[in-house]
Amino acid sequence: MTYINDNYLKLNAGYLFVEIARRVKQFSDENPSAKIIRLGIGDVTEPLGPAVIQAMHAAVDEMAVRSSFRGYGPEQGYDFLREAIAKNDYRSRGIDIDADEIFVSDGSKCDVANILDVFGANNVVAVQDPVYPVYVDTNVMAGHTGPADASGRYGGLVYLPATAENNFVPELPRQRVDLIYLCYPNNPTGMVATKEMLKRWVDYARENGSIILYDAAYEAYITDPSIPHSIFEIEGAREVALEFRSFSKTAGFTGVRCAFTVIPKGLKAKTQDGREAAIHPLWNRRHCTKFNGVSYPVQRGAEAIYSPEGKRQTRETIEFYLTNARLVREALTKLGIQAYGGINAPYVWLKTPGGLSSWDFFDKLLHEAHLVGTPGSGFGTCGEGYFRLSAFNSRANVEEATHRFAKIT
Ligand SMILES: *Cc1c(COP(=O)(O)O)cnc(C)c1O
């Protein structure tokens, strides 16, 4: 018989969102009249902006005519989009990133997973706890970990706790690590990293020959002008970091699919026999071999986000979600519930009242207030006793939800 990849069997079975769906279904089957409001899912709810729609329509029309029809595009993305990204996301902030250091893709989730292709299997990997599960699960699938222990932690990974006790600022690892996943603004905690925090990580990476995998999917939600939008705002980061960005949460592209990864040409690691090797050509080779580019209408839609109207429309939608987040946060705080995040991110991370476990609070919220959120423990051991509420919903639902919070205190 043929062999499977046994590493898949190490994955924790009860996938978080499957278990949530099961509990919600059971409750609504038993209580068919309950009007459930979902503040659980990390998906946008507002439609695409008119500038994006117009650009995509125009691109589809081009595809309908022989003279302007396009087949395969460049695997790395069309120049018009890579230039727009370099100019608006980087050079406008004084960051030195060239268009050919930008690789356009169909999503950050895929990029986060695929990046492991170009790194050796013997690297020591550090993740924050709580964490976006994709970082952990892709390392498990790639065989970079041992089995999970009773608490769900995998052998071989270095976990960096981020809790209220350390103000959600994880300490630098005590041991040397090779790859470090950082996500700011953070999913699930909604917390941000200051320049000083990121500089400590960049300094650590430079001293230890490590590489930082920086996930900035929620960069557009930063409202505090002192908070960096990119790891490359930190001096010296070009030699030790790469960055994932996505149009998913920035411009409602979760169903459209477009993202990009920035790999500076100066980013280097080493071969198994100790010679220096740049990451950029490896990622380029991977991208060209395993990927055939994002569709032309989608890239035109993404380009339109950087037009003056596109920027204004995107901003308005983000402000809308941020107002939702503020309403949720304020309502919780008023009830004496400790709430974090929600200022520079679409997520509010709360400490469960009365010391309830994350799942007990989930059930209480569902049964007593008909609200659905995400148990913090689903994001890691250190998420136990916390709970995530998302701001992706209609204003009416968010306002209704804030009134219902009172039922659980
Ligand atoms: C939503 C999200 C992404 C974006 O994923 P896409 O595949 O681009 O939709 C990346 N990282 C984190 C932490 C996210 O929450």
C-alpha cells in the first residue's frame, strides 16, 4: 500500500470552527426562535468598494476582446500592481522596497503555508501563544514538530506566551530560534507592536541569524500614528524579515483572493553545508514552478484600491469596522469585563468574567445572550480564559449584541 504523510495524523482533531458550528447548530435546533448573532468569524461582511468593482468590470471587458485579451500573466504579478504596492504601501512611508521584491498571490494563508518550501526542515520555529493556527498546523504538516501533548502543544515548537500578565508582549526566546512568526496587529488578541518591540525582535534576529515571518494582514486597521505598519520600518529588518500582506481584510477581498509577500533581496539564510543563500531567488523559483499568477481582473481590482477613490472607500469601510470594534469594547468595559484590542484591529480579546474557561463562556454567551464568539483556547494554551469577538458585522447586529452583553453579567 502507498504511504500517507503521517504528519497529518498529528494535527489536533477537533478543529475550532467545526466545534463552534456543532454547538451553534445544536443550540439553534433546540431553540429555533432564538436570533443568533455571530461575532465569531474572521471574515468581512461589507461589499467591495465601487472603485474596485468598476476596475474589475473594465478588466473583464478587456478579456472579451481579442486585442486586449490576456492569458497567463507574470507569475509574480503584473507590474502595474507591484508598482502600486511599492509606491503606496512602502515608498510613501519612506520604506525602501522595490516592485520586484513583491510577489502577488491568491492569499496570505497560502503564502504563510508555502513559505516553508524554501526553508530547511531542521529549523527551530517560534510562534506566539495564542496564535493564528495556520502557522502551527503548516509546520506540523511539513514534519517540523513532534506529536501534540495533552495541552495541544506540539513537541519541537517554541511557544512564546502573550497574556495580560506580560501585557501581550511576548518575551524574546531564551534559546536560539531560526524562524519567528509575528502577527501585528494581532489575530486573535487585537494588540499591536510598537517600534521598540519590533526593534527588539529585529535585533534578536540579527544577533542570532534568525528570520522573522511578519504577518501584517491587519495593517490597514492601525489608527495610532506611532505604530509601525510594516516590519521594514525597523532599521536592519531588510536583512532578517519577510512580510505577508493581504487585501482580504484591507479591502474585503476574502472571496476575491489577492495578497502579496515581500521578500527583500538582502534576506539570506544558509545551505546545509553552511554557505550563504538568498531567499528571494528561491521564493521566485517556487512561485513560478507551483503557481501561475492571480487573475487579471482581480489584480486590476486590487490596483484600484490605491486610486484616490479606492483609498477613500477602503478607509470608510475600515472605519466602519473599527467603530463596531469600539462599540463592542466599550460595552464590555462598562460591564466590568476586561477587554483588549479593538482599537487598531477588528478584534476584541476579552478576559472571561468569573474565571470561566473559554468554552464555558462560549456556552454561556450562546445560551444566555444568543451570541457566538470564538473561545480563546482554540488559539493556544495561553488563550484559555480569553475570548475573541470580531467587529465584522452590520451595525444593527453589533448594537443589538452590545445590549445583550448585559444578560451575561
Ligand atoms: C485573515 C488573515 C490572513 C489573510 O489570509 P488570506 O488568505 O489572504 O485571506 C492572514 N493572516 C491572518 C492572521 C489572518 O487573520
